[in-house]
Amino acid sequence: MSQQKNKYDLIIIGAGFAGMYSLYKAKLAQINVLVIEKASGVGGTWYWNRYPGARCDVESMQYSYQFSKELQDEWEWTEKYATQSEILKYANHVAERFNLKENIKFNTEVKSVIYKEENNNWVITDNNNKTITSTFCIMATGCLSTINKPNFKNINQFSRPILHTGTWPHEKVNLKGKKVGIIGTGSSAIQCIPEIIKEVDHLYVFQRTPHYTVPARNRPLKYIRKKITEIARKPQGYDTNLYVEEVKAHYKDFRLRAQNSVAAMVLPINEESALEVSKERRKSVYEDRWKKGGVPFIAAFQDLNFDRDANETAAEFVRNKIKSLVEDSATAKILTPKYPIGCKRLAVDSNYYETFNKPNISLIDLNTEPLDEFVSNGLSTFKNLYELDVIILATGFDAMTGTLFNIDIQGKNNIKLKDKWADGPKTYLGLTTESFPNFFIISGPGSPSVLTNMIVSIEQHVNWIFDCFKFMKKNKKSSIEASLQAEQEWVKHNQDVSVDHVRSSCSSWYMGANIKGKARIFMPYVGGYANYVKKCNQVSQNNYEGFIIK
Ligand code: N01
């Protein structure tokens, strides 16, 4: 273990949930480690995304670490879906409970990560031009951590505040009595709009593509506790009325079921086909899922993700809900998506469609009224001028590769990651990339990551990496790198499994379609979490097949 100043065995970039757990494991293994974090605190996504209404759409009893039984037992979630502030509190609790902050250098942005073949190490340079070296490097930089700020015409002309949901200010933003414009209607806007409507004088929603969303039916967990469910005892199935004590009493089994699932979470998948049941049965299943709320809606039938006709039955159900919930038929029409449901990530909301019945909201369809430019006091479309006090950009992220490309990452022979991935990311298992030895990515492209319950996926990745470290130490190896052949096969497999999946059937950030000039390729692994874990385990059990270890 190296102890020299500015020389580490392991550098971890990012102190979100991936960075924190990597650090915990490194400390446990007594590895000489440093975490570098741009923010002034831990939490990653939950540090930055503080917009009103921000919360997780994975249930809180599942969206948490499982590496420590004590941590799992002692932490009390207060709502079915935790708010951003509660998740951030949890992240800080974890950091303090396991003394993580002492190894994190905050307020520091990594600018370059360059491999030096002659020393078999990485040279990391930060925004203060400080340089350190490390044998191993873990990129725990997140999948949705670089915001997409489109190059709107004359954006700098607007003389009042422009906010982005992904970098929302830490201090309270006062929208009371203000005329506010919001551009974008993805998951972030869908959570934000029903909250800020309570405060603003008038809200103008600028929509390019309508998004499918289902009600969250969020509730305090104390209320749920009074209910009797069989959740953790059932080998299959699941009731959204999570009963905290029961889950905690059977947490191990509960987590195991998530490990063996498609999305790393206990989700009630109905094994029936939407096309093989009666019309009445289909409607009643959808109604039941709608009533219970949350992402389980998309698991209402087993064929919604692969059969377009089956998918259409679910899409049509939601379209009819929009029609019944939104009073003004013209507004309802604009809010109604036409593409398959689940292609863009299904959003989960609290009163999103109902918000459009309020007197102080206007929906602007950018397809019939395209944006022209920002002006000093508002936004101008080709039809109207909207006077605004504040503009909110809910325009999403340069997902999965954006943050990696913002850092100058160079592997063997000075090959830049950005150049290597110019036609789309190329990884082996989403964890490593050929020509970049001792370099790991957590929840990288080619791993299930954003299609799963992220904390569970993160723990699996980190455990795999640290098992690999153990293997290398035991076998006195100093370098591990994906072979080109293994990488090519994995990339091909990724594309093969995505071809018929609904997720690749429209333009979305999964495909890089939201960023001008970005390669159009389906980035996360859509073959299912359990299959992915099986593959990772097979690789490690076979002495890291597909890797070159020296
Ligand atoms: O971003 P998005 P997001 N002109 O990319 C529009 C996670 N998340 O921040 O669809 C006009 O989904 C764009 O329009 P279009 C979750 O994984 C999780 O909402 O490209 N409009 C779209 O409407 C999610 O998927 C939670 O036509 C423009 C919107 O902006 C991911 O984050 C909560 C535009 C962007 O939607 C991203 O969600 C929130 C332009 N030039 C987010 N450019 C949880 O609950 C873009 N748009 C865990």
C-alpha cells in the first residue's frame, strides 16, 4: 500500500452513492484512498437536484444501501417515496456513520485522468492544477450529472433568473407572485410543475414532447404501517402498501428477491399477456395498477416491453386517463403522447395532469408554436411573446457519457475516451473499457444502471470491483484491462438485446438523442439486472475471463 503524499492506491471520483460505497469498501480493505468531489457535500444526484417536488420514484424501503444490517434497521423512511431532502439526509447519515468525509476532498473538480504506461498508474489533475497519482481509478461520476442546457437563441438576453432543475439553487427560490416559464416536460418537470403552481402567479409550460406519467400515490409510511400486508412473506408478488416492520423483519429475503429481478427491485410483474386476457380483465388490471400507483404500472403485463400491440393497450389506457383528468380537451390533446409507453422513462407524479385544470397555468405546444428566442423580459415563440420573471430549464442531462467526456480521460497510447467512444460507448460489462487499465466505471454505459434501482446496482458493481482487487492482490497482479474481443462481444450483445425492446423505440436520452451531435446508440444494458449479475459472476468465477490481467 502506498503512503507517499499525493500518491494513492485508489482514487474515486464522485461522492454520490457509488463513490461513498466504494470508499467504505476501500477503507474496510485498508486501501490508501481519496475521493474527489466537485460539490461541497455528499449525495451526488440528490445534492444537485433540489427542485421543488424532487423525490425518488423507487420506493424508499428499496432505495437504500443493504451492505450494513444495522444501517438498514436503524434508518426510518417517512414516506413511500422519499423526498430529495430526506435522501440527502440519509446520504449524510451514511457518510458520518462510517467516517467517510475524512477521505473526501470536496469542492474540487477533476479535469484530467491520464494513464502513464511507464509507471502503470493514473495521473489525476484537478481545477487547482494539483496533481496526484493512483494505481486504480473508479469513476463514480453518475449517469445524470451533467445538465443539458440547450443552446437557445439569445439565451443571454434574458435579464432575469434562469434556473435548471438539475442544478437548482441551495437557498429557497421565491416564485411567489411571479410569472414563470418552464421548458421541458420530462420526469423533473412533471415533479416540479404541481409544486410550483402553488406559488406562482402564472406558469407557462413549454412542451416539445408529451411524457407518459402515472400517479405515485405517495403516502406517509406511518399510515401504511397500520395496514396489514403480507409483503415480505410472499415468495412472489408484492403489495405497494409497504409495511415497514414486515419488510425490516424479512429484509434479507426482500433484498434477495430484488437481486433476482429485472430491475433490481421487488416489482410485481404480472405474467399474463395483455393480448391474451379479456378486455374486462385488461382494464381491471390497469385500473388496479393506476389506483396503487408508481412504476409497477409498466409491469401490468409481461409483454408491454416487447410487443407493440400489447404496449398500445397500456398506452391507450393512459391516454384515456389524460382525457378524463384534463378538463380542457385541447389541452388534454397536447398532453397526450402518441409513441409507445415506457420508451421514454415512465414518470411518476402527484397531480400532474390535474394541475392543468388550474386557472394559472398555460400549456404551449412547441410543435405548433416553436420557440424563437429569449428576449430581455421573456420568451418569444413564432406566435407570441411571453413575459416572464423566471425561466426554468427542465431540459435534462447529457446522460451516461456527458460527465466522463467533460474530463480529459486518456488511456494507453494517449487514446482519449471521448475519441474511443465517438460512435457510442464501448465497455465490457459497463465496468471497464479496453486500453484503460485499472480504470473502472460505476453504472457506466453497458451496465443496467439507469434502468434499475440504482443503489442496488451500485452495490453490485462496487462489490465486483473490490472482489477483483482481492483477486489481483492474492495473485500478485498489478494490471487489469478488458480485452478488445470481450468488449466487442459485450457491445454487440447490448445492441442485440435492445433492438426489440420498447426502450429503443423512440428518441430519448437513453439513445443520446437529446444531445446534438451525440452518437445515437442505446446506452444502458436492457437485458435485465439478474442476467447481468449472472454474467458478472461468471466472469469473476472464471478468473476474470475477457480481461487481460498482468
Ligand atoms: O430530463 P428529460 P429530466 N427545446 O430528458 C425537453 C431521472 N429523474 O430531467 O422529449 C424544448 O427526461 C425534452 O423534450 P423532448 C430520470 O431517469 C428521475 O426530466 O426531447 N424542449 C423533455 O421534455 C429521467 O428520465 C427522477 O422533445 C426541450 C425535457 O426537456 C431523467 O432523470 C426525477 C429541449 C427533458 O426531459 C431525466 O429527466 C427526475 C429544447 N431544446 C428525473 N431540450 C426520479 O423520480 C430538451 N427539451 C428518480
